[in-house]
Amino acid sequence: MEGSLYSCIYVTTLLLLYTSLSHICFAQYEHWPYYPEYHEVQQEPPQPQRPPDIPKIYLRLSGEKRKHNEGRVEVYYNEEWGTVCDDDFSIHAAHVVCRELGYMEALSWFPSSKYGKGEGRIWLDNVNCNGKEETLAACTSNGWGISDCKHTEDVGVVCSGKRIPGFKLDKSLINHIEQLNIQIEDIRIRPVLSAHRKRIPVTEGYVEVKDEGSWKQICNIGWTPTDSRVVCGMFGFPNERKYNNRVYKMLSQRRKLKYWPYSVNCTGNEAHVSSCKLGDRIIVDMKRNQSCQHGMPVVVSCTPGRAFAPSSNTGFRKAFRLEQPLVRLKGGANIGEGRVEVLKNGEWGTICDDRWNLLSASVVCRELGFGSAKEALTGAKLGQGMGPIHMNEIQCSGLEKSITDCSFNIQSQGCNHEEDAAVRCNIPAMGFQNQVRLRGGRSPNEGRVEILMERNGTLRWGTVCSDGWGTVEAMIVCRQLGLGFASHAFQETWYWHGDVSADDVVLSGVKCSGTEMSLSHCRHHGTELNCPKGGGRFAAGVSCSETAPDLVLNAPLVEHTTYLEDRPMFLLQCALEENCLSSTAATTHPNTGYRRLLRFSSQIHNTGQSDFRPKNGRHAWVWHDCHRHYHSMEVFTHYDLLSLNGTKVAEGHKASFCLEDSECESDIQKQYACANFGEQGITLGCWDVYRHDIDCQWIDITDVAPGDYLFQVIINPNYEVAESDYSNNVMKCRSRYDGQRIWMYNCHIGGSLGTETEDKFSQFAGLLNNQLSL
């Protein structure tokens, strides 16, 4: 009996290991929007019978889209396309529309021509559905073409990204309809040649569509490079390239293939194949039982962006310098997403979201080495910028090389940073999410970090050593899993019980820069692990969040409020106790001495996506009796005065003695106030003001000689609290001190200037060799 039990455990262990390994091996086949759950055997949803008196119609989503699965509802009836009025329309009707298009359900719907005004007839008005109808035509309405609406009332819907498994399209009228969008269950690039099957990401292979539950090839008759461009863009690649056609032709002649009976007609600017038009039906060769006479399966070969070069071709023979980029993404949790910023006259600025759509967003994505856009975001969904607004009302054809080639309104009147545009791009499937997991947490967004690593020639799951584990490392784990930002990094996880078989440490000495896509890309110890406390309850853990705050200092205010004060020592006893003065202050006579203070006001904005809260709860705050306040963070800000060669000549620091909402944008209410021992934090859309006349809001420059200096402020310097962007936590100014007065000029936030402009600033300050990071 005991032997049988051990045999059972052994077989189970092998099966689990095989399952883990297969996830890694087959990761290259898991492409967006290829949903693994749909590749399992599933029961098809019951198809209600269409009453005989209900006319056959077709639907499509049109207009100014920000996602491929949304748009203005258009109906094909009586050989003419028309729209639907928003009167009496409901989420139930939206569900019917989305299911008729092959999506699982509707997420929302919008009245008043949100996606632009349609043309032609308004076919349906006062539509009432119970949500169970097979077709929109089965819902009650005023009747076909009977409407008192205008196209300003055209309705739109947003469908879920998940497709109905085994979706069947009514093909009875397809050959009679022009401009019908492609409706398929799924699409993939399947690598055929052995050299490409081993590569991650998959860049070349057959284009296959899932139609009525089975995978089918597409005939290459009528296929053009514009069609390949759309497919490559969907899978995260900016461009298509040529391939060896003869090899694939020989291969196709040896295999029995099953073709999809339609062709594809794309213009090349579509962000998703569902926005392309369905082409002609392919002639069936009855003898060979195939539908691609004189043709072969469509093959695409895509060019990956530099960050996603296939693993077998990493590295470059010649060193080269990248050109100064004209566009960048900021504030996003994952690679390929963020607020869109453009460079103009040496200064980075945002773009207004007026008319922002998938076409323009896709130009940005491809310019940066990603695929087409998955989503064009409006309303500062990924945080607000602080600089100028450079572009407004952008209109692109979708084929431009750069967003700066599109037409736009140079005036941004009426726009503010609450309207900053952002984007989520399609990126290649790299399989990184299968190499790490969270275990033991209360939700899928938290837990002990377990990573799959090769040890002694075997892939095995294990824990990560928590020595030196911090917010930056936790951020990489959350990014790798697609869970957003890290809200906390834990160095003890005794309360989260993971897999007992994964208790051993398999990764130690982890140190990340913050830009990595995978934890294994961070610096770490090699085969010789070093973790004194070991794994188990001392393993690294994380808690992830979809949003994060972002603190930014108001640089002009610092520049305008700087001044010097000679303050008597007897008024600085509390500041001395809290180490807010230089070391020589301890020897200054308390009654007759004084200190020269460089004072200024700071206004710290939270422009991110969630509130900024101290890392520690109030139970861990430290009471300072002298100033009669709590310190909620050990160090909140660093103030440094540097010589032109980068040497620190004077410093200050600001403990977060009162982190609160001093002021807020007009539509936001204050939530945090220090009075009466209240909660501390900065609400999204609010700012905390440290006035120039507050203790410790200074640098003690008593011992500093006259000269030229660099003044630097760093917020949240130890990364105690997670933020969506740390680069803008630094502010720099040029400073001149003549012994009696001080001038502050050229103050700017880290990352706000272009590389050339910043180089000139550093060169002028004599700092090029020191490369002080912004």
C-alpha cells in the first residue's frame, strides 16, 4: 500500500512538472487575442431558432473607434447599410448586438453619436430587447425605417474582447453584401518551419483563422502586403517583411490543408483584422476537396521591434546610436502602454485627446516598435502630464511613419492635462507570464513570488530571496504577470502559504532597474545562491494594483520662491533635534549664533491614477514631541546643493511630517488632513504645499562658499511608495550664490527636456562626465 502511494505521488509530480514545462514550451503559440480558455473543449451556447418572419440582417461596428470591439452600430437591411437610434436602447439590446457579432457580451453602450454620425437610413428606433434574442431584428421597434431621429442620436456599443467559441456566421447573404467586416472566432500565426517553431516571439508562419471551432488556413489568392501589415500589427510587430516563398510552396504541396472559404480585404491601417472587409468567396476545387485552386496558404513574416528581437538573434554586430526619439510613453504599468508625449523645441509635452482614435494611436505604437494599438485612451486614464500640450485634434491616415507627420491643430485652446491622450499597444507574446506566479494571497493580485528557474539542469518552481527586495523589484513581477503596478513589496510572507514543493530559494541577489519585462532579466546571483534567511516564510512577496500615484514637483514655484534667511540659532532647536541642519550647527552657540538657510516653497502634485499613501500605517508613525507632529515616512524628500562637478556641498531632508491635501482641482474634494491626528496622504488631483516658512523646508548653506551650483530636489527618494513614474520625482535648477543673495534659474522636472537640451544644461553646468540621472 505504501509503495502504491509513493508511485501515485511520483506520477502526479511528473504530471505537474510536465504541465509547468508545457506552459513555457507552448507560450509562443499564445498570441493576443488568442484566448486559451477557448481552445478547450467547450459546449457551444444553445442557438435559438429564428422565427420565420424575422428578416436576415448583418451588423458591423463603425466610426471613430478607440478599441476594435466598439463602435457605432450599423445594420445591413434591404441591401442598404443604416444606423440605430439611441431612443429606448438598453444594455440588453447591446448584448444582442455583441453576440450577433460573435462577442460573448456587451460591456456598455453609448448614445448621442459618441463614435461619430453615420450616413444613410436610420433603420431602427425605439428598440426594445430582453437580451435573449438571436438577432437585433427580433427585438421590438417602431418598424424598419420608421424613425424621428437624426444621426446625432446614433447608438454605439462596447463589446467584450472574448469571442463566442464555435461562433457561426450566417453565410446566406454574404456574397450580396459589400463592406461586411470580418467575423471570426480567433486568429493566429502558426510557425511551420522548424527554425521558427523554436523562436520566441513567433514572427513567421501560416495565418490561420478559427471558424466554427476549427483552425483553417487562408488562401493567398488576392492577399496583399497591406493584409500582412494588419496581421503583424495585431501580434505586436510594427512591419511585415519578405520570406522564402518557395519553401512554403513545397511544404503546402505535401500536406492536406483545410482552407477558410473567404479572402481578406484590408487597407493596411486597420488595428485589428475584424475591422477589415470580407473579400470574395474562394472557388472550391472539388477534385482536391480544397478551396485554394492555384494558390497556397497565406504566410506572414513580421519584423519585431528592437525590444522583442527573437531570442536566437539577440545582440548587434555594430554599435550605433539611436536617433533622438520624437515620441514616448509615460505612466503605464506595462511595456507598450502609457501617456503619449511628443518632443517639440527641446521640451516634452502631451497631446490632447480631441479626436484621438485607433488610427492615430496605432501610428504611435508602430513608431515605437510595437504593433497596432489595442486601445486609444482618453481623459488622462494613465495619468496627467505637467508640461505643455503640443498637439490637438490629431488626424492620421494610419500609414504615417510618425505621429508628427499627421495633421493636427497646433492650438490647444480649451485643452488641459485632464484630457491627456494615452495608448495601449499590441506587443508580441513572449511567454514571460508563465515563468512566475503568486501563491497564498487573498486574491490573484497578491502572494508569495514563485519563479520557474533551471537548477541542476531541471526546470523547477521556487521562491525568491527577500534580501534587498523592494518596490522596484516588485514592480517587475506585477508587470510580468500583467497585474499593473506594485502597491507593496514584502520581505516576509509567513502569512501566505505557497506550494510546499516550491519553498526552496531558486533566485537570490535580485536587483532591478525598473525597465525589465521579466524578473529573470534583472541582475541576480548565478548558480551560487546566497540567502541567509532562506525561503519559505522569508521569501519575497508582492501586492499588485491596477493604478498607482505619481508625484511631481512644481518647478516654477521653487524658482520663484527661493530666498536666503539668516535665522538665530535659538529659533532652530527643534530643527536641530530633527537633523534638519548641517553637522556644524551642533557647535554653533545657541544664543548668539545663526544659520544661513536657503528657503523655498514646494508644491507636490499627485498626477497619477490613485492616491499617494505612506508606506507604513499610522500604528508605525513616529511622534515628534518638539514639533508636535507625526512622521509618516522616514524620508520624504532630499534637498541637495551640488558643485558643478557633482559633489554634494550641502543637503537637507524632509520627513513627511504632514502629508495632506493643501489644495485640489475644482471637482475633487480633500481627503487627507493632519489636524487632530488625521490620516495622511495626497489625493489624486490634489497637491501638498510645503511653505517656505516651515521648519526644515530649507538647505543649511552656512558653510557654503559663493559660486555656481546645481540645486536638486528628489521626492520619495528611497522608492518607499510605488509610483507610476519615478523619473519625474527629480527637479534640477541652476543656482548662483554671491555670498549675500542667491538666484535660481532653468528649473525643470526630470524627463521634461529632450536629450540634447538636457545635455546642454549638464554641459553648461560641467556635469556631463558625472551624468547625474534625472
